[in-house]
Amino acid sequence: MTGARTIRSLTEAFAVVERWVLREAGAAEADVPPTQADLIADAFGLDLFARNLLLVAAWAELDMAAAARIAEVTGGDGHLTYGAALGLVPGANWSTLAPSAPLRQARLVTLQGPEPVVRQRVRLAEPVLMRLLGVPALGDAAASVLQGVPAPVHMTPARSRLAQKIAARADLPEAPALLLEGPDTDGKLQALAAALGPVMTLDAQLLPLGGPDMHQLGHEIARDLVLVGASLAIVETPGADMRLVPPFLDAYPGTLAVVCDTPLRAGRRPCVRLELESATTADQGAAWRAVLPAPEAMPDAAIEAVARSFRLPPEHMGLIASELDASLPANAGPEARAVALWEACRRAARPRLDDLAHRIPGSPDRSALVLPERADQMVDALIAQVRHRAQVYEDWGFADRVQNKGTGLAAMFTGPPGTGKSLAAEVIGAQLGLDVYRVDLSAIVSKWMGETEKNLRRVFDAADAGGSVLLFDEADALFGRRSEVKDSRDRNANMEVSYLLQRIEAFRGLCILTTNLADSIDDAFLRRFAFVIDFRFPSAEERRRIWQAVFPRDMPREGLDLDLLAQLNLPGGSIRNIALGAAFLAAERGTAVGMGDLADAARLEYAKQNRQISDAELRGWPQ
């Protein structure tokens, strides 16, 4: 039934169909003009009898006189039954109506009624009838769970390469499942649509739990998508139980793709695994220049900066470009445009991470971070590495020299509480113009096998796109001294640590881990970090500098003696607590902050720590 044909209306075919039913002379040999039924037959591999049965069933549904004609011939109630079809339709045979034959397996027709098989009514599925009428539409079950994918618009080089791979594998024998793994769901769907044409998605959360429901839904979706000329993509969403996907793959009779963040364990069905390559800085820069309404007005340095630091999909770039076009005045200068572009990128990248970690405000005042000279130099070196990472790795080619280690930048901050580890992360984020997110390891680590890795994957994928700084506090909870593997829990813990180290090394941004217990961290882990910075307890001179920087410029003060304040044997975090507490005490009294307020606030801070202020610390203080 293949070949070029001019599709005719059903009305023309019904004239021949009526002659079949009335058993006119020569009716069985009469030619039926090509209709949508021929295209359906080609798509589902139907034989001549099945094609003819579609036409007779459609005639029985649509022609007001059909029931009377069928009743006249069969002596029945006018319904097209299984037995009547065998007697009336040319090319009739039993095998075409078998449950395993394409006509019924694809659910193009159903048999209805409690009677014996030969007396059951033959009904067309509604999507089949709509396709025969030339108005393709999904059935109710498919329409309730499927969503369309917009036609490809932003085809980056990486997406185009993935589309070529998909097109080359989509026609492999045995209808393999395409597993598209990794981040950027929109990019993978755009590549699918570019390679296969229209694509509809099924949220993995909507999959039935299994059994007959899963089998029925799979076959109905497959039927409807063939009828409307679309392909299926199952999409992983947060909270989806991906263990339901392999049995659905086994039950689904057509080609489909699974778009997932996490590697999927496939079932019995042959699978082809493909991955969307990460966009390079050059790709990102080209995409920005394509979407900005006036790229020549945006400084090249600003475009290069966002291309290096953010990995936003082109769809988000287009929204940002529209936002800038509407908000920036026509006479905005280069610096204002650069700042606006950078901040718009930060805002666009936040939503994914805001659901997974806590964003902490950056401290723009570099002078607030008082450290020993060596630690201070290492912080500056760390900032420089983040700032020039793309230039060194991509432009200068160092990425090829460190393939086995990855290009991630990780730092371990060690030292007692309050010595400035978290403040340093805030200062670094502010210096780089990047958001800092604190990740709660206790919320990430799960007792369920594989869940910890899944949670970490979501955090790193979101942070990678947004150019954010990740801060893992109290890393000793996960990176403690390794012990002998005695049971599955030990083995799982080691796997979680190994996965975290892999993601840290592959992470494009900066990952900072802090610990108050440096001695509890395995040396093998410490060697994996580019920077290990020791935030030791501050000396008297360093404490004096902290006191000097801790008071805001607008705070009223009177008679403060920095040398006396530096006698308090406290780290920077406690010094900031005392300064703030003294400010509130002075505000309550309606006076400027003085040494008395600081002494009272210091006693409260010491009491909180179950300590006593020594006489040496208060030597020389006004009484």
C-alpha cells in the first residue's frame, strides 16, 4: 500500500463500502480510492482486510443509513459485529482479528459486548476515527498525560550534534529506547524534536504502578502518537520514581526516548545511551550574540564574562535579552549594560538552586575578612583561579592536560568555629559577583541506596548552570577517616563520598567544604582539593584588625580602645556577635556604643559559650 497517492475523502470510499455490504456483483473487486485508511495501514503494518475493516467500521459510525443496510443484510440490529465483518468485508480472514495481530494489538479497533466473540460489536477507537476524517487528535487517556514540545528554535552546536546522533539511531532495528542522560532537559527535548519531528512528553511521575494499567496506557499512547505523527519522550522530574520507567519501556511498542538527569537502569529492551555535551564558552558567547537585540551595544567583555560563568539555555537567554531590552534606557552606557546583563543572569539561575540549598548574602567588604598573611594570600589565589578558569582551561588548552582529574575547583577550609570560614566564602562570592549557596549535608545524605547521589546530582547540575559557589559546612560528617568496609552501609557511604568527589572535580564552579575537625579528614581526601586553607585562631594583632573592621561607619561610638578589645581571646565570629550585641544595648540606652556596652555584651557571649572572662582579658578596661 506504499507509494505516492492522492488521498481522497471518505465519502468517495463509502460508495464502494456500501456495495460491499449489499453484496452487489463485482463489489469485492471494486477499487477503493486512497484514503487516510491506507496511511494508517502503512503506519501499523495492516493487511488488506484490516484496511477494509477500518473503512467499513467508519462507514458504520458515520453514515446514518449504514445501520439499516447492515441490518438488512445480516438480520441483526444494524451494528457491525465480528461475525458480520468476516462475512461482509473483502479479504476477510480470522488471523487479522486475532488479539496479537496489529489491528487489535495497537487498539485500532475494540470488540464490545458480553456476547460470544462472533456477535461482539466492532468499534473504532476515537483517535482512529478522527484520523480517518483527516483531523488527527489524541484520545482522552493520552491527552490527559502528554504535553507537546515546542518546535526547535535555539539549536546550539551541541544540540545539533545530539540531534544528528538521535537521527542516526532512531531507525535501528528492534525499536531501541533512546536514553538521553545528563542536565539541560529543554536542550535534549529540542534535539529530539529537531531529529524526529513533533515530540510529546510524559512526566515520569504519571506512570502507572505497573501491570495491566501500564500495558494499556503504553499501547494507547503509542497508537495515538503514530496517528498524530509524533514521538514520545518520558521526562524525569523531581520526585519521580524512575524504577517505573524500565517496565514501561518493555511494555511500550514503539520508539521512545527517556530524558533523565540520572543514569537509568534499563530493562529487557535494547537501549542507546546519548548525552548532550556541555556548551563551551564560545558556544555560549555565540548564543548571547544571537539573542541580544543589539549585541553591538553590549560590551564584548560583558558577553564573555557571562559566557564563562553561566551555562544558561538559549531559552533563558532570550528571556533575559527581552528583559534588558525593556528595562535598559536607550542611552545606557557600557558599564550599566554589563552590570544589568550579569545581574539578570544571576536572577535567572537562582530558581533551580533556591529549592535545593540556602542562598546566603555575600559580604562585599574584603576588609571584613581578617586572616593570617598566608591564608589571606591563598584566598586571593583562589579568587584568581575562579575568575580566569575559562581562559586557562579553554583558551590556553590546559583542559586537555587534566582530563583524568577534571577541571573542577574545590577548596577545604579548616579551623575552629568562628574563625572566618563561612565569611570567607561570602567574601569570595561577592568578589566574583556570584551567589553562594550553603548545602545542608544532613538533608542531602539519605539512608536509601542511590538517593544521596541523586540529591547531589540535582544540586551540582543546578549550580553548574548558574555559576554559583557551593558551600558544604561540616564536611567531616561525610569525609571522616575511612574505616574497614564491614557491611552494605559502609560500602554505600564510600560510594557516596566517591560520587561527591567526582562531581566536585567535574563541577565548573567553585565548591568549598568547611570543617572544624581537620584531623578527622582523611589525607587521601585532602589531596583532592586544589586549596586547603587553615583558618587558625586569630592572634592579638589580627583580633585588633577584626575589631577595627567590625563596626559600621554610621554607628555612634565613644571611647573605644581597640588594644583593650583585642585582649578578649575570641575568634572573629564571637567578636562580631559582641559588636552587634553592644550596639543593641547602646540603642536601648539611647547612647553611643562604649566600652561598658562591649563589656556587657562580652559577658553574655562568654556565658553562651560556658566560659568566664579572665582577669588578664579585662586588664586595663574601665570599671
